[in-house]
Amino acid sequence: MSMEAPIVKLAHGILTPEEIAKCADVDIPMLPNAVLPRLKESEVSVATFDYLSVVGSLIHFANCMRPDISFAVGALARHGLCPGKAHVRAAKRTVMYLFNTRKLGITYRRPKSIDVERKNIPIIHEGAKHPLDNGLNLLQTFADSDYAGDETKRSTYGTTVMMNGGPIAWSSTLGKTIATSTCEAEIHAAVIAVKDAIHIKQMLIDLELYPKNRPLEIAEDNSAAIAQANSGIKYIRNAK
């Protein structure tokens, strides 16, 4: 699944021919460690650049089938009332990235044993169980976080739930409180991921597609957060 046609329409609507030509060099949706300033007044008029309209289109792409731009779109959406020149450049960069990767989309895999002649024929798997799952990897959940990446020093939490080789749920959320360590930020992200995974797991259990006693596994890359989780999370403060 991809959204090539609307991405092309958006890109040609806001980018100059020179910017279109440079899209091939844009391989990430936002520059690393980019911090967009919070302005009290808008520096860009709607007539010059309709920032809210562009961000709205990007939100649609991110929500439908482009989880790779969720972080960038979340950062852009925080400045809808008072965008500046830096925000316009960042929004254009995200659009340029989408245009460069417009043929990409979410893929849910089928078995390699399927005949080439039948590749366009929908397949109904018995019991709605995909062969690639093998009863072991029906759900794969990932959690990650930056640390104090926003101008307010709050962290952004990212989560993804995978099934059949593709993401089925994802989010990029700015934290409501300031984390005091990378460990705390990562644990907050893991908690959000667990909530999403539990909801999906319960839905699959209701459909008799997931064993009730099988535990969920959350992929986390912070050693301190993993150690805290294994010991019962005893030292994380209560944030209200």
C-alpha cells in the first residue's frame, strides 16, 4: 500500500522546480537534533505558505501508512499557530522526503511458496493465521524515546506494533512531563507501547487468534530501562 498520487500532488503544489530536483538528496524527514523554536507571532502568512494545510496533509499520510514521518510531523504540528521560516523549511523537507520515497508503503508479507501466477489473487489463511507468524511472532512491539528533545525539555515517545511483517499501530507522542533521565523517558515510551499492544492482543484474543497465556514482548534498547523492568521498576518517580 502506498500514497504516491497524493504525495506527488502535495509536492508539486508547494515545492519549486529547483526543490523538486533536490528531493533525491533528502533521505530523512527531519534533520537530526533539529529543535524548532516556539514563536509568539507567525512569521509566515497563509498566502505565502499555508502551513496548517500542509501539516494537515502530512498528518494524514503519517496516520494512514507512513509511520516513518510520525516524529517529524508531530514536531511540525506543535507550531501550527505561529509558524516561522524555520518551520516552513522543516515542513518542506518532510514533503521532499515523502516525494523521494513516494513509492514506499506498508507491506504485509505472504508465504514465498505462492506461485508467481497467483501473486495478485487474495489469499484467505485458515483461522486467519499468517504462515509467517508460525505461532511465535504474531505481535512484535517496539518502543523508543529521545531525551529532552523538545524546546521545553520534554521527551518524545515512539511506539510501533508489528503484525505479518508490517506495522499495524504506531505513535509519536510528546511527553506531558519532563523526564529526569534517559531511563525514565524510555520507560514512559515502553508503557505507551504496552498499552497499545495489550489492546490489540485482547482484540485478537476475542477473535480467537491469540493464545490467552502468551506474554507480550516489548523491544527496548535502553539497558537501564530493561534492568528496571526486570526488577519491577522500583525507582521511577510518580509523575502527575
